[in-house]
Amino acid sequence: MTTTLLWVGVASLVGGVGHVILAKGMKVVGPAAGSPVARTLSNPWVILGVALQATFFLIYMALLSREDVSKVLPLTTLNYIIVAVLAQLLLAEPVTALRWTGIGFIALGVFLVSRT
């Protein structure tokens, strides 16, 4: 179980960073007006974000090969904390007390699932 928790932590970190990097890239691309496909596919932030998300998915598949999905999926929601912190620090997004409370409830649920 320790190895699984380690890999879940790595997957959550990679996935959370990937979400924030992808968001940064899409803010650079801008709203979907006209044909933004070339701009999107040539944006290095988008490419890095997609690569990190793909890495998360590969780790997630490996985890599913040896653990129950009902255990692994809730544990990967730790990336909500990572995303909130990084979005606040790197994207200057406001994370309100109410949002932190919700994230706290998610973390509590993850803790309870990890104990089973």
C-alpha cells in the first residue's frame, strides 16, 4: 500500500501541475474564436500541459492494474489541493475561504478512503 500511495502522490502532483500549465497555455491562446487549433497546438504551455496529463494517465493506468478503482480514483483527487495552491500562486486566481473549505472536505474524504 505504501508504494501505491507514493505513486498516487506522484500522479496527483503531475496531474495537478498539468492542469495549471494547461490553463496557463489556454489563457495565452485566448477564447476559441475562428480557428485556434494551430495556435493551441503550437503553444509550448499547452504541449507541456498535455504531456503532463498524459503522464498522469499512464501512472493512473498502472495503478489501476494493481489496485481497486474505488480506492485509486478518490486518492487522486489530492490534485485539487495542488491545483488550488498553484492556481493561486502561478495564475493569480482567487481561492476563497469557501473553496478551501470544500477542498478540505475532499481531503477529509480522501483520508477516510485511504484508511480502508
